[in-house]
Amino acid sequence: MTRSLGRLKQLPRVDLAHVPTPIDELKNLCQHVGGIKLFVKRDDCTGLAFGGNKVRQLEFYLGEAQAQSADTVLITGAVQSNFVRLAAAAACKLGMKCCIQLEDRVADVDSVYKNSGNVLLDRLFGAKLYYYDKGEDEAGADRRIREIAGELEEKGRRTYVIPLAPGHPPLGALGYVLCAQELLQQMNGANLDFAETVTASGSGHTHAGLLFGLKALGSDMKVTGICVRRDADAQQQRIESRCHEIAQLLGITNPVARSDINLVDAFLAPGYGMSNPAAMEAIELSAHLEGLLVDPTYTAKSMAGFIAIARQHKADSKRAMLFMHTGGQPAIFGYESKLTRYLLNPDEIAY
Ligand SMILES: Cc1ncc(COP(=O)(O)O)c(C=O)c1O
């Protein structure tokens, strides 16, 4: 057991997040599922521009950008990406320019999706928007954003690209290694013991960082990733390689075994950014029972997974489970038409 986070404190980082984020009990949801104690870590409350998990991740990317004296940050993501909205906000705060490439990843969307929610905020932060219409193509999207960076460099700008596809050091995951440390301190301080935490698993930075940090610090808390982007087999490989890369970045032995990686892809269909009945139920239950907002793309699916796991464990009232709320609320407004149709007539919506 290493019980050390190696070089973590020496790596460049800027302070962006309001931490520690609170841990709240979900008493009504607990009663609803039948007994097991449920809690939420409010990483949707990380402070910057409506918050979310990406604030912790940006601390390391933008730390590196500043160490390289970059004046312009470039990032690519889905049209309703929370990551790009937060990169734009952070760039404003740090006095940098931001260029965003929006990828057409989700079929069958309307003009509200294309302009409201996160896109409205991207524009409000003054980001320059570019569009990538080839759909799901991580490597291609990364290539195009690097071309744009090259064009800006020729005009004298000092650019920093936040990459999307694998093949780059997973700096963002370091934010969740730190979060694991914060969580263990909070649990100690409040005498809490979580048997399991559930998080959305997309790029895998949140999932891998949290799992790595918990294992490195000697915790045996189970971390379950709910797939929101690709199926469990593909995501397993991603999390595994991310953990190896985190170990390299920190200069410590990888404490994560293949068998530590738990993934559930039952809530992914019909695909990234598209909803299903369990996700819609999770949006409604969280709101009605806890006044808690989850977004259609990420946290509705992870909440649906959390509820399903809690239902399986309902007889075990000594266990406690933690939902990692990774944010995403501005996207609710991007999905206004679908959500309104569902709320007005839940039985008639086509998924
Ligand atoms: C709100 C929200 N939750 C979860 C995720 C997934 O996190 P990760 O990419 O670290 O797997 C994202 C990714 O953009 C997100 O915006």
C-alpha cells in the first residue's frame, strides 16, 4: 500500500474550486428506495459558473497552461458540454481567451439545444465558437482543434489545448485524486463510512482519479462508474489506462487492480446525450424528493444507476452509499423541449 500521492502537490495547479464540497444526506430518497442510507457529495457546487466536476479538472490543465505562459485556451466537446462552458469561465477568471469547438455528437436536436443552456453561457463568457460536424470522432476533433491552435499561433497567440482523446497525460484526473483525499478527510471528521460511491464515467477522469486516490490512500470504498459515453468493455480499458497514466504522472505504483474497476452500462442507451425512461425517472425523483437537480446527459444516468444499486441493497440498512454529483445543470435548459414534453405527458415521449 503506497498511502502517498507522490508528486501531486508539486504539479502546476490554479485554485478554481470551492472546496471541500458539502456532503448531504438524502433522507427522502433513502426512504423511497427502502432503507439503505444515501448521501450526496455536492460537486455540482464547486463554485465557478454553476460548478461541476470539471472545475477540479481544469485546475490542473490551466495550471499547466499558466506555467507555459499561454494566453489562449482551446477545448473541444459536445454542443451542450459542461467542460467547455467551465473552461470558458475559468479562462475569463484567469485573463485568458477561450476558443471552443462544438461537436455534433447528438442526433435529432433542435435550436434550443444548439443555443440555450451551456451554449448561451459559452457565448456570455465571450468564447469564440467553432463547429465540428463529423459526430463521434474524438481523434478527429482533437486533430481539428490542434489545427485551429496552429493557426492562432501563427498570428502570435500562445495557445494551450485541453485534449479530449486518450494519449495525453490525464491531468484532469488529478483533480479527483485530490477529491478522494478530501472525501476521506470529510468521512473521518464526520464519522461517516461509505461502502460505495457512484459517479458518471465519461472521459473517465473523475472515475479513474477518484478510484486511484481512494486506493492510494488505503480506502477500500467501492467506486462504481455509470457509463455515459461508451459501453462497459470499452470504458474498462480507458479507466485502466488512465490509472496507469496517473501513476506515471505522480511517480508512484498504480494501486488499482483490474478487478477494482466497476462499470455499469445499463443506463447508457440509446447513447451519449440521449435519454431513457430510467434517466427521466431519476431527474423527476431527485427533484421531487430532494430538490436536487440532475442533468439529462450525465447525472440523470448516474443517479439512475445509484437508485438501482440502492434498491438492490435496500435490506442492508447498515450500509451507506454516496452519489458523486458531478453537476451539469445548465444543460437542463438545452433539453428544454424534451423535458417539457416529458413533464407534461410522460407516457407519450419517444426516447
Ligand atoms: C456533469 C458531468 N458529469 C460527469 C461527466 C463525466 O466526467 P468525466 O469526463 O470525468 O468522466 C461530465 C463530463 O463532461 C459532466 O459534464
